[in-house]
Amino acid sequence: MLADDYLDQIYRNQIAELDDADSAYNADTKAKVGRLGRDFSLNKDNVELNRTNSLQNSAEDYAARGMMRSGAYSENMANTSKMFNDQQSRMSQNFNDDSAEFSRAKADYLRGSSVQRQDAKRQQADRNAVENAKRAANASS
């Protein structure tokens, strides 16, 4: 085996390891983002169901007491709606924050991976330069 073949194999191994790490990272991130989306959707549906049930229960309660046209009923409906709207807004903000964090983390990972790839390439060039210098020295002896 020629020295260049050996040195190139070191580089190929480094790149293969980085490719494997990238694949594992991407698969893990995809699974986490998928869970985040599913959890958000499920929680959003649950909040909407709770809102509907709460408003319906309040309407039935006020109707049973003959207070459907009262200001208290209107105030209760407004407060209940606001509470659920606020909850959904917080959930949406948390989802957006988490999604943005995944995007930032992925960008950071990709920058790091790119630096590692550049380092591997530089190391290969350094090894080749050393080997070529050894060959030149041996050829001139």
C-alpha cells in the first residue's frame, strides 16, 4: 500500500465517521421535532375540547339558574374564553420557541460539522505534505 493510499484512508475514515454522526444527529432531531409537533397538536386539541366543554357547562349552568341574559353569564363566558385563549397563546409561543431552538441547535451542529470536515481535510493535506517531504528527502539522498 502506498503512503498516499494510507493517508487518504485516514481522511476517508474521518469523513465516514462524520457522515455517520450527521445521520444520527439528523435522525434524532427529526424524531424530536416530530414529537414536538405531535405533542403540540394533541395539546392544542385538548385545550380546544376543554374550552368547548367548559363553555357548554357554563351555559347549561346559567340556563338552569335562569341567568342566561345576565351580565354575570356574559362576564363568565368572556373570562373563560380569555383564559383558554391565553393558554393557547402560551402553548403556541412555547412551540415556536422550541422550534426556533431546534433550528439554532441544528445550525450550530452543522457549523461544527463543517469545521470538523475542514480540519480533516487540512490534516490530510498536512500528512501528505510531510510524506511528500520525506519522499523528496529520500530521493535526494
